[in-house]
Amino acid sequence: MSSELTLTEIRTQVREFIAGRYPQQEIADHDDIFALGYVNSLFAMELVVFLEKVFGATIPNQELQIDNFRSVDRMVSLFERMRSGGSPAEAAPVAVSG
Amino acid sequence: MTTDSAVRGPEVPDAHRRGRVKCVVWDLDNTLWNGVLLEGDACDVRPEVVEVIRHLDSVGILHSIASKNDRAAAWQRLTELGLTDLFLHPEIGWQPKSESIQRIAASLNIGLDAIAFVDDQPFELAEVAYAVPEVLRVDVVDLADAIRWPEFEPRFVTEESRNRREMYRTQSVRAEAEREFAGTNEDFLRSLDMVFTIVHAEREHLQRAEELTLRTNQLNSTGRTYSYDELDAIRVRDDHLLLVASLTDTFGSYGTIGLALVEKGDLHWDLRLLLMSCRVVSRGVGMVLLNHVTRLARDDGATLRADFVETGRNRMMQVTYAFAGFREIARDGDRVVLERDADLELPEASYVRLVTDPIRTATP
């Protein structure tokens, strides 16, 4: 797993990816991106592939759950968990905004 | 079939060879025609090669070109020969042929192992063997033998296979429209006026349904294949649902592109197989059929479970289930049972109109 990127850099990249996909929305790090609308397979796959590139590691099957991808915060905690080799931890809260 | 000159891809068990090739990529000089275009040769077409191309086209195998040539000159010659319609996403230029093949595979959204490459130059065959070993290689002198290999023999030929080239051609018109579209991706999808139709499988759907179980890899939940007869038996059982999905948009039809096989229980329904053709992955409709089945189960008071088998090629389906709110509840090696969180809302794709037939028993 890549140790090159700091957590802040990971956060910035994830934030930029999400912002690029929802150009008309202001999205905070704790916002639930799936509450913004329908998610399709292609976006889901692109998101997973993007994260694996940034994380420098494959996301394990047991972590492939929608809750781990709901917000920038959640994706950063997923990375932290994968880096420390830990088991699923308490999820960061997400805001369900309109 | 093991003469020294016969060129093949990696050894594949016989059972997996049948119908493996979805697209043949052709060289031009001294392969499709005699001579070298840029050396001023007459470049008369080889009728036996065109005959092979037309035959394979009629059984649903696509064709493309990887030629080191001047693009305009080569295309002009193909136009004079009246052959341009046969080829999708031709790559004519000076890049390595392995690169051309990879671009063609990406444009058609098919795997490299579904491609065959025909050339007369040992150097080109070797370059492809080195860079993209999954590709099946054929020296043009062996062509007459090679087309009898099982790789070039689809299990059956349906109406869909005969129209396949036309469908892919429509697809590239769409792709062009998409490149030129100025709005967001969602706006583009909305502009297509897509209609997604889900009906109970009738006998006329079964050949295509069988074909889908064989041809679909990325969005396929188990990789299990079903024969026409198996599907015909399942279709009429009261405790099963066999649904087929098709998609149309302003450019035309994508044909029958999805299949769902459900075993209905009192407390939960088991989705034994879900698949969606790679043709529609970029249309954002991968979850429409899944959400529809979830809704039917919910209306019947059942939770939805799904069989999933990691085939090494279907991670996109795994991700689809994960993002549709399914979690693993049991695992045996690479075989997994998933269950959907019943509390989750069911979002609707705003850019697709869903048309369904009423629940009923299929007529035998």
C-alpha cells in the first residue's frame, strides 16, 4: 500500500473527484453523496477504481458496502482502516442534505 | 491443428474456446488485399478473405482493422472496394498493432480474449503475442483452417447476432453525439429518452437469454450458463421469475440486454442470476433491473437475496450490488449470498422511463 500520500492529500483528491462529478453542487466532506440522486453501476465502478488508484490498494470485499462510500469523510476513514489493516470501525456520521 | 505455422493464443480448455471470438481485427496489406498500398500496388481484394468476413459477420462476429498505413489512402481504397461498412472502429496509423487492438477492445467494450488478429507479418503477430497475449492470433495463410476453430463458431445464431454490427454502428453514432454534447453526463443521458422495458421471458426470448448467459462477463452475478431448455423449464414455474430487459433510445434499439432469474420464497426471494450486457454499461442502467426485482420482492413482502460468484471478471457486478445496498450474509469460498438492507430507499433513475408487463404466470 502506498505510504506516499498523506491523509490530507487523500482527502483533497477524493474531494476533487466528487466535486468533478457533481459540478453544480456544493458538497461538504460529511454530505451523503448518494442522497443527491441515483447512483449507477458505472459511477460506482469508477469511484471504486479511482479510490483504489489513490489508495494504492484493492478495496477488500468485506469493505465493499455502500456506507463506506457515502461521503468524503467515510472514504477517508476507509483508507485509514485499510492502511492500518484494521477491521471495520465506527462509521463517521453523514449528513443527509437536500 | 498443431502445424508450425498455425498461430494461436494461449492454450484454453476446449469448453471455453467455443464462440470466444467476438471481433476479428484485420491487417490490410497482403492480408485483406494483395500488395502494399503505399508502394503503389493495385491492391486487389482477396475474395476468399472477404467471404470469410461476410460469413463471420452473418453469425454475429464483428470486424475491425489494425493497419500500418496512411489513413486517408487506406480508407479510400476500402471505399472503392465497398467494404467500409463491415469494419467498426478501424485503427489505421503508425502505432503498434497491440495498441490498436487495445483501443478497438475499449471502443467495443469487449475483453482482449474476445479478439482474434489476422496478419501476414511474423513481426506483427509476435508483437501482438508479446504485448497482448490474450488475443488469438492467426497467420493469414492459415485462415481457411482457422475459421473452423471452435473460437469462430458461436453456439447459436440469433436475430440479435445477425443485427449485431448494425447495433454497434448505432452505438458509435451515439458515442459521437456524447462527445459533442456540452452538458453533464446526466443531462446527456436524459437527452437520450431511454426506455427500459422489462417483461416475463417468452419462448422467443430464450435463445438470446441463453446467449446472454454465455457472452456477458462484467455485469454477470454468477457466470453460470443456462441452456435454452433449462430456461424454458424455469420460465413456466410458478415459484420462479424469468425476466428479460431491453433498452431503446432516440438512436435506436440496444436489443435484449438484461436477464434476471429469481426463485420466489415466502420470506425471501433469491436472485439466482442477474446480468446486463456490456453494451449498456455506459448508459447508467445497470441497476434498473436490480431495483425492479427488489421492488417486486418488497411488494410480495419478501427481502431480496442474491447469489454472487467471484469469477475474476465480474467485479463491476459486485460493486453494483454493494452500491445498491446489498451485504454479504454467507460465504463459501468464492460463492457468496448477499442480502439487501430492507430499510434502504429505492432510488429511481430519473433519466430512464421504465415499462413493465403486469405480474402473471408465463404461458407454456
